[in-house]
Amino acid sequence: MNPDRIEQQRIAEGLEEPVREAANLAEKLGLEPFPVNYWIVDYDDMNELIAYGGFQTRYPHWRWGMQYDRQQKQGQFMGGKAFEIVNNDNPAHAFLQESNSLADQKAVITHVEAHSDFFRNNEWFGLFANDPDAAAMLERHAETIREYMEDPEIDREAVEAWIDHVLCLEDNVDQHRAFVPAETRGSDGEDVEAEVVAEKLDELELSDEVRDQVFDEEWLESQEDDEEVRFPAEPEKDILAFLWNHGKAYDAEAEKAVEMTEWQRDVLEILRKEAYYFAPQKMTKVMNEGWAAYWESKMMTDEAFAGDDEFLSYADHMAAVLGSPGLNPYKLGLQLWNYVENTTNRREVVEKLLRVEGVTWRNFEDVIDLDEVRDLLEPEPWLVDVVGHLDDLDPDDERVDAEALAAAHDGEVDVQKYPWKVLTYAGLAERHYSLVKPAFRGFLKRISQSELERIARYLFDTDRYDSVEDAVADVDRAAGWDRMREIRESHNDVTFLDEFLTQEFVDDNDYFTYEYTHTTRDYRVTSTDYRDVKKKLMLRFTNFGKPTIAVEDGNYENRNELLLAHQYNGVMLDIQQARQTLERVFQLWGRPVNLKTIVKEVDEHDIEVARRRDREPEPEEVGKLLRYDGEEFTVEDLPWEAVEGIAATDVDYDTKPDEWLA
């Protein structure tokens, strides 16, 4: 056997203790993860699991092979390394790559425990199910689709093509609402009745003369009134549910729309349900990866879960993760969580100091020595060096785990290796208090006068402290961690960025926006204003970074045509991709489909004039209607009144300044 393989297996066999103790440490730190089952897999199996989205069984489709090939090539040619994959399930299943070093495996295990805590406690994951049993669900889905493909009465290629059509819209679900079966998201009774009547009239192909004889003028006029027959009553974001309820399959041989077969509806709903399951992971990528990176670092570095001989290897591991190019969710998420912790802890300290006799927000900087305060915030020596002060620990102290301390004295707890075992959550919070760390040494002193005034304005506690020492002694060292857990419960990436990305954060971490300019024909840094940076980042995460499309009318122009509306946010659609998507939607609607959007048009003459004047040209926003009838595309201009409702208002992601230097 290959000696490297023997070493890898030896490492894998020695993971039982790290797995057990990582779960214990996570609990001590206040995390509440799902139980995690760990599996050791080889390189090829890991690539396959990554391609399958973290599960061992998925429905047959070419997309998995494409993703497997991409993952394999990334490892071969781009130096990418797969450390782990974990799924949102109860129990969660995490897969460790056999070839990783022991330091890597420990890092992965601590990272996974934090991910599992996030899965269990974030409310967006709860919209699908609090106890998802996802592995079993996906296996059932895979078996169902496989049976359809193997059914001799069903064309396998037809099933694969149908899956392609549906997957084109997999992000077009209403991720902000809980998953419910498609049939319960149908239109109300009146809308359905209007739709059915309109369809029947079309199918009968009645002449105007016959229609006039059979139906009175008032009734016919009511059917032609958009407000009367339009459905849905409000734009429907869950396009897949709408198509399940009202769509038809296009029969190429008959050249007309026909009712979906049972297998077509079944597959559509299966893929829709999976889209809802995976939506929270896409919605919380920055938060979730940052959360896992934060607690991994806390366990591996601050609690020395990485041994002395493993620390350098772990440092390389973390550097590789945080140093990935482009918009790195691990790095951005970790920076934001650190900022949340620091700002919460700083506010807690300042609130206490503002209650010291004689201290106000106006004289705060003159009478408070924040260097002295920082020294007072340092943890007790016995919390820093637990092993050296084991005999000094007071079992009645709230920061000490009395039961574990007794076990340590009896030799049942290895305090040398796991000093955290004899501490409580309160003890660990003080032991790892963020404001005294070298990396954040100046954070407390950066409190602004406006922030001091704002804190003082909402300070309702009238109890006073006699001295700074008394005030600091009463500081809640766990305030930052407690606040982080509150945020972890209710936010997604968009709300997380919107609330916590401030000018201070942007300045500290050197974020900026950049855009392409017509005048210089290259990209330029455009802004370091936090509002501009926030808009750009939120654009990347709103609706998974995809265009927001909704069903506006299922009986457009009273012709049974589908009208989709692009919720324009200042960024244009890729028209070529939009055309390809409409082709897919046509197969699921069976009749002509329309899409209205807004585009920016710039005249070449205006570009040249602007270039000579060292400024950007002003584009004109124009409404467009794309239509596909199964044979050809058409694009026509729409009056502004027709698109005014989908135009950006207070949300504008264009951060270009008014003028540019050439």
C-alpha cells in the first residue's frame, strides 16, 4: 500500500477524540449545533459530494457531471483544495477528505460544528423545515425521477429536457416565504375562473359574430378589462408554483399547448421543493461562512485546538481560505462578525462609563483614560493561564465549571490539553474578550463624539458608579457573543450587510467600489463611501445575485400569454440570456411568453462628446418588451407608464460620480 495512504488512514482513525471534543467545546462557547455524523472519503468521492451539493444521492442529470468536472479541474489546475462539505440536516452529515492533514481535519471539524449551529438556529433555514430530514427527501426525489426515466412509456430524453427547462428557473421562487406545496399557492377562485373562461373561448375559436350572439356586450367587455381578468392579483415571485398551477407543456408535434402529464407536474414540484431547501444556504453565504470561520478560529487558535506541531499548518489553511481572490464570503463574513462583536462590546463598556459620577458624553474624552480602561478589561490571570492557576480556581465563581474542576483534580479531565473544560460560558467570554486582543487594540478608542451622544441619549439606567474601576468590573464580557447569536437567528446576507456595514467598517477593511467608464475604457475606483459599497454588495446577494423576475399577468392582452416583469434595480438584464430563458419558459407555459424590462441606451455620439468633456455619458432608461412565441423573438419599446412600476426608486446601485477625470 502507498505509505502516504497509510498515513492518511492513520490520521482518519485518530479523529474520534477531536470530533467529540470539538462538539463539547462548541457547546461551552454557546453554540447549539445539530448532531453531526462525520464520514471519511477519498478525493474522488469528495468531488462527487461537492458536485451533488453535499449529498450522496441526487436525481440523474448531466449537471452533476459538469459540476464534478469543474471541481476536479479546479483542484488540478487552479490549486483549489476541498477541505470539507456539510449539509443542513438533522443529524447533519459532514465529509472529511482522507488526504487532509490532522491540522486540516481539526479545522474542518470545528468549522462544521459552527455551520451546523447556524443551520439549526437561523430562522431562514426554518422556513423550509426545522427538522429537514433532507438526505431522505433528496433520495426519494432521486428515486422518483429515476423511475420516470426508466419507464418504457416515457422518453428519457423528454424527462431530461423537462428538468433543463425547470432548472432554468430554480432561483425564481419566493425565498422570503415558507415552503408550501405549489397547489396551495394557486390564484384565488375568481382569478382561476376568469383564466378558465378565457382559455375555453380561445380553444373554441369562435368568430366575433358568434361571440356577439352568445355573450352580451357587458360580459365581453368585462373579460377584456385587464383589471378584471388579470391573474395573479399581485406579482407572483414563485414562478415555478405559478407554472405548476397554470402552465401547460408545449407539444412540438401538435404545435400547441397540452396539459402537463403527471410526471411533468411531479418533476416540476420536486425541483421546486429542492430549490426552497437550498435557498437559505444561498441567502446566508456570507453570514454562514463568516460564522463558521469565526468559531473555527476561536477554537483552533484561541483555545489551541490545533496542537503546537499543527499550528503553522493551520495558519496556512486559514490563510488559503481567507486569501481566496474575488468577493470572498469567508473573509467578508469574518470581518463583519468581528465588527459586530467589537461594536457591541464597545457600546457595553461606554454605557457603563457614562454612568460614572461626573462623566457625560461631552466630557467623556477629557476625563476617561481609555488606555487605562483597556488594561482593566484584561481577563484575570487565572483565566489566561488555567493550568498554572488550577489550585486557585474558585468552584463558586460563575466563570468556573465546578463539576469539571472537581474532575480535573481527580485526574479525569486533561486540563493541560483542554483548559476550557473547567470554565463556563462566562469564563470563556472573558478569556477571549475581543477589545483586549492585539488585533483590535485601538477599537475602543475610536468611539466618536456622535456615537457617545447617541448612546447617552438612550441611556435610561439611572444607577451610577463611584469610579471607573467599579464601572469596568460590571461590564458584561459576554455581550458581544450574545448579540452575535441574536443576529445569527434572524438575519440573511442582505439584512446583515444593510444593518452592520458602516463607514467605520469600510475604512477599517479598505472596501471600495469600482466601475467601467466609457471615457477611459477601463475600470476605475469610484467610491469609498459605505453607502455605495453597501449597495454594490447587496446587489450581489439580493435574490442570490440573480435578476428578480415575477409573474405579472397570466392572461396578457387577454390572449393567454404569460407576462413576466423584471424588477429593475439599475442593472440591465443580459438580453441574450433572457432570450434563452424565455425559450425554456415557453416549454412550461405552452403559449407565447413576454418579459418587460428596462434597458440603458447610450448614443455613440453622446459617448464621444462625454469623452471629450472628461465625463460619463448619461444613459437613457427605456422600457422594452421581449416576446417569444415558439418560433421567433421580437423586441419592442414600451411607454414609460408601462414600466414605471418596475423601475428602481430609492434603491439605486449605480455608484458612478457625476464627473470623471480622463
